[in-house]
Amino acid sequence: MAKTSAITRNAKRARMSARDKEKRAALKNIVMDRSLPVEDRFDASLKLAELPRNGSRVRVRLRCKLTGRSRGNYRKFELCRIALRDLASSGQIPGMVKASW
């Protein structure tokens, strides 16, 4: 089980990124638009830099929904490899069977 502080910190980052998503996208569009004047693009980049870093989507870490483990996660199941194997062995995941040949 991961530290509770790491899990809550990651949840806070996810909330902040969802909150700031539209604002970041609008500012990034202004910065990347070459037809706008340089001053406007520079002002938009300064406003983008003033936004909190934890509001960025890349700061959110993919974590296991059961254990909070940050490594070895499967995106499709949102579980780490260890929890996925335990659930699959006990028959909790429909359609997943142990491979043997």
C-alpha cells in the first residue's frame, strides 16, 4: 500500500488539472498561434507560467485504484500488476484466465 500522502497529493493534482484544463488550453493556443503579435504571445506565456505547476496534466501520476502503487500499472484496468494478478487468480476479472501451455 502506498503512502496516503502520495495518494492524496496525486488526487489533488488531478483535481487541479481538471479545473485548469480550459484555461491552459486557451493560453497554449494563443502562445502557439504565429499569426498573433509577439507581445500578445509573450503575455500569454507569462500568464501560463503564473498558473500552478500542479495544475498541469503531466504532473498527475497513474496509480493503482486498489493499492495506490505508482509503478507497473495497466491503463485498461487502472490496476498495478500485482493487484491485477491477485484479482485474475481469484476469478474477479471477467474473461481473464491464467495462461498455461
